[in-house]
Amino acid sequence: MTDIVYLNGDYIEKSSAKISVLDRGFLFGDGIYEVIPVYKSSPFRLAEHIERLNYCANAIGLNSPHDLAQWQSIIDTVIEKNGGGHLSIYLQLTRGVEQQRQHDFPENTPLTVLVMANPLSPAIAKLSAIKTTLLDDIRWQNCHIKSISLLGNILLHQQAKALGYQEAILHREGIITEGSTTNVFLVKNNEIYTPPKSHHILGGITRELIIEFCQQLSIVVHQQQITIDDIYQADEVWLASSSREISPVTQINDKIIATGAIGPTTQKVHKAFQAFKQSLMTQGS
Ligand code: PDD
């Protein structure tokens, strides 16, 4: 059961949670969000998610209304009220409700704060290969901001789905940026490559974690430009995010990646990821 949400100070039934038609999130997509996985009732990498929330708030001229401890308390309450276990927390901040629709930022308007829980599929802990397509990254120039204005992302994701693929890998003039909802990694000669952080990609929390695991496993990680040719010639490719963890990519358009099997480096990093999660869950119990 995931039916209680936090909205502007209250914990209420999702079905009775309502926002005004004058909310700037609704009118302009003027807001930011976070998706935080919860394993065994414990938010995963919460401090990092709240740090990114603060960074994004700052980037669009918002002041996050809560500090880490307050967010933790709200999120823990939402988790508890929704029965705990494995969940995905969705946290959204918008620039609030104004008197009438106008482009100028409103003054002294409280932000709209929403925290809700969705089920987190246990299947994400298993490696399951996906097929992807390459699409032109038509989004704006500030993809490092986790904006709720996701029209570019969802149109690209839908285009991939319509073509029979599970996710789109995006590129700008032949340089790979990220997936429509994920960061991209490839393996070549036992070393890992991922696009560097820039305004063209979201700095994923999962991306950082994977880089940490690779360091622990003594696998070299290059944060450098990847071309379309590089990705087609890779030994292994995977996508990463808080809601997918690690998704091995075995096909891009008609091209089978290497042998078409889930590669050994993907499996090694995935194993480290699961062991780390397990150790946190054991500590917490
Ligand atoms: N998406 N790049 C994009 C465009 C994303 O939307 C996401 C996550 C990521 C990975 O970020 P992280 O590892 O912090 O989840 C990269 C979330 C899960 C979503 O929109 O639902």
C-alpha cells in the first residue's frame, strides 16, 4: 500500500492530495524533483539526493524549505505511513501558487512541497538485458538540473518505446550524453568509460556510486567523451539510475553489443552494488 503523501505539511491520502491550477509546477513545469530508492525502509544515499536537490534549487533560484534532518523526518514518516519495505520516494518542489499566471517569479510565495512513495520493483536487483535506440538529444542546455519539465525526456523515451526499444541513448552531434532517464557506461578492454559531468547530463547518484565501486574493485574509470562509434564498438554497455540500478544494454538499434551477452564487468559491478545494499540492510536490521 503506497497511498499516503506529504503535501505542504500534511500527511494525507493520495486521492485527496490536490494542488491549485495556479501552481507554477502545473503551469510552467517550474520546479525540481528527486527520486530516492528505499531499501528495507531506509532511504538510500539520502544525503547525496538532498545535496543535489539543494544544488538544483539554487540553480533555479529556490531556497529548499528544509534541512537534511527535516527532509529525513518527512521521508521516514512517508515510508512508515506507506508500510515500509522497498519503495521509491518521489520528492518535488515547485515555485508555489501565484495570484494569476504570469512569467515573473512571484515574491514571498511558499513553495509547494510534495513527497510520495511508489513501489520499488524487486526485479531491479536482477540484471536484465535491454535493447536501446540512439536518438538525437533534443533537450535544453541545462540537463544537469533535475527539472520537472521533462517533456524532452518523455518524448524521447516514448519514441524509443514506439520503435520497440526499452530506453533511448541520447547524443548531441554524435557525442553520447545520457539515457532519457539514465546515465550511460561502457566497457572497453576491461576499463570503464562514462560521459563527464556537464550541463548536458544529470549527475546521477547511481553514477557516482558505480564510480566508487569501480575504484574499490581497481577498475579504471574514464570520465570522458564517448562517441556513437565508441558505444557501437564497446565490449559492454549499461545504463544506471536510482529506479533501474544497473541495466545491461545488449543491443543498440540493430547492432548487438559484443557477443550479446551480459558481460563480466557489468556482473562484477552489479555484484558490488548488491553486496553494498545488503550490508546497509543488515546494519539497519
Ligand atoms: N531519473 N539521467 C536522467 C535524465 C535521469 O532522469 C536520471 C534519473 C538519471 C540517473 O540519476 P540517479 O542515479 O540519481 O537516479 C540520469 C529518475 C530515476 C527519474 O526521473 O525517475
